[in-house]
Amino acid sequence: MDGIKMNAMLETPELPAVFDGVKLAAVAAVLYVIVRCLNLKSPTASPDLYFQDSGLSRFLLKSCPLLTKEYIPPLIWGKSGHIQTALYGKMGRVRSPHPYGHRKFITMSDGATSTFDLFEPLAEHCVGDDITMVICPGIANHSEKQYIRTFVDYAQKNGYRCAVLNHLGALPNIELTSPRMFTYGCTWEFGAMVNYIKKTYPLTQLVVVGFSLGGNIVCKYLGETQANQEKVLCCVSVCQGYSALRAQETFMQWDQCRRFYNFLMADNMKKIILSHRQALFGDHVKKPQSLEDTDLSRLYTATSLMQIDDNVMRKFHGYNSLKEYYDEESCMRYLHRIYVPLMLVNAADDPLVHESLLTIPKSLSEKRENVMFVLPLHGGHLGFFEGSVLFPEPLTWMDKLVVEYANAICQWERNKSQCSDTEQVEADLE
């Protein structure tokens, strides 16, 4: 009996050691998952740049330090494209300002009422010229979104007038006046805004900026006709996918949770469409012939953007199939027609844009001297937050890069103009 007690006493101290080992293994496993999910071991680096060697590209590399400087996201979470994307989607920006602007209304030829907000510059521009940024936000976005407000405020303080398109149907307090909403590649409203700016400010020059879906719209608009590039100094597209036709398959995959993002974006689109159901599907509305009441019932059960586009959005413009709609409305087939300086920006960890789509801007930059493709390792989808450890800065790397690039292009054009004037004087003297 004493022997049994003695053995029990000798064995008891070993149990805590076993439990401590299990706890240590569990902590190690959790830390491993955190390190993997947050990509803490991923390096920080300057963005990868794709461009042709030219006078313009050499000038940009000297004039835009952010192109060659290391981009450092917040240490704890900034290397995760998912968290960057989620924070942008949920929070928008940190301590977002409230720039003051005037809302303008334009009646389109089909009876639709397009709106945009106009913000005057708050300082003199670095080259002293009148420059207007014409801005197209992302899907279902408008001038009141926090990331747009932050960018506009920064651009105003750098001497830019800003005109921001409100996508048709996106503003909750503006009713639709025709049975049509914004669509993936429709440039009508953006073109109307640009024409208003050109007419109202005949001396202004334009910097064209598009975010996500807006990037597709502005690039398609510029490539549709050479006349659309008149008075345009440059174009910047951030986080677009270039080809909806090629993207649709990747957007249905669970890799990088794209199928989940697809569901969330589709759910948001459904809410916007249904908020305008009377204007789009009401009995008094003269709907497009291809748009039927059964499409409304299909809309309720849609779980992807592709289903919504196929059942509703393509029919606003009379496309016979989703393939035709995506092929015609994607900017990929228009990019080679853009001749003004063009900067295309994506993040390598953007969970919405599959890496296979990035071959489009890479290939374009190898063929066109006016194109520069900028690809940082981190940033997610329209995130690009900066910060030391945990809390991000109010201004993002993206905000600063777009303005820095625009400033450099303005200076480049000013230098070209001065050189031309000098050459003309010398020719006259001879």
C-alpha cells in the first residue's frame, strides 16, 4: 500500500509538465497561424515598376520618390491584403475630412439624372496652372465615401480642383429618373461630367483618376475616341481588373476568398437595385424590352455579381449575353488607344484581382512608352494604409502617390512647353 502511495506521489509532479507542453504547443500553433495569416514574415520593399526607358519615365523616377521608396504598411496587420481590404471596406479612412463642394445635376439624353460634386482648390498649384482632377469612384461609390473625401481634401490642398462622379443610383437620397443604373463600363455619365468641366473652365487641364471599377470606366472613356483625350494631362487607374471577361472565372473561386467577396459585393448591389425597384421595375416604367419582371425574382436569389450582371445590368444597354457585355465594356480593348501618360496601380496581395489579370498592364507597359505599371507587395484592394505598428495614418500611400504623379506630369508638361518656347525663339532669331 505504501508503495502505491509512493508511486502516485512520484508521478503527480509530471502532469503539470505535460499540460505545460500542450499549452506551449497550442500557443505555438496560434502564433504560427497568426504569422501566416498576417504575413508577418513578408518583406517590405519598394513597388515593382514596369515601364519603357524614356525621357518621361526617367523624369518620373526622379520626381516621384514614392515610386522608388520602400512602402511600409502598419507592422501588425498591414501585410495582410484581406485586412487592408476589409478596413477600407468597413472604415474607409482614418479621421476622414469633410471637404465642401457643390452638387451638379446633368440630365442625360435618356432622361437619367447624373450628379457629380465639384470641389474648388484650397491652394495654388505647384506649377501655377488651372488643373482639374476628374474622379470616378469604385463600384456603387460616390463623393461621400470616406476614401474619396480623404483623397479630394488632399488634392485640394495641393492646388487641384476636383470633380467626383456619383454613380447613377449610388446616392441613397437621389432618385433615378430613368430605368437605368450605373454599369460596369458605361462612360456616359463620366463623359458628361468631363464635358461640363471643359465648357465651364475652358482654360483648365485635366488629370483623370479612377478607382477600382472607376479605373475601368476612365480608361475605356479615354480610349473610346481621341477627342476624349483633349486637354488631358494624364490618367491614373488604381486597383482595377482590366477584363471582366477574364476575371469572372477567378471571381467564382474560393482562392483568397474571392467567392466570399463576390457574395458580399453582390449583396450590396442587390440592396441598391432593390432600393430603386419602382424606377427600374415599376408598372409605369418603360423598361428595356429585354428586361422582364422575372428578372426581379432572379435578382432576389443572386449570389454573385455575374448573376446580377446577366439578369439585370447588361439589359440596360441591350447586350445579348454576359460574354458580350463583359467583352464590350472592359477597358482592355481600349488601353492601346490611350496616348497620354498612364499610370496603372495594383497591389500584389489584392484579394479581388487575380494575379493572372496583372499580365494585362505588364504587357501594355512593355509596348507603350506612355504607360507605367506600379505593383507594391502590399495594399489590398484600395487599402494602401501606412503606419508604424498598429494605427494607420489618415493619408494613405495611394493618396500621396496619385498626387505626386500628377504633380510630376504637370511639371513635365511645363518643362516641355518652356523648351518648345525656347526653341521657337531661337528659330526666330536665326
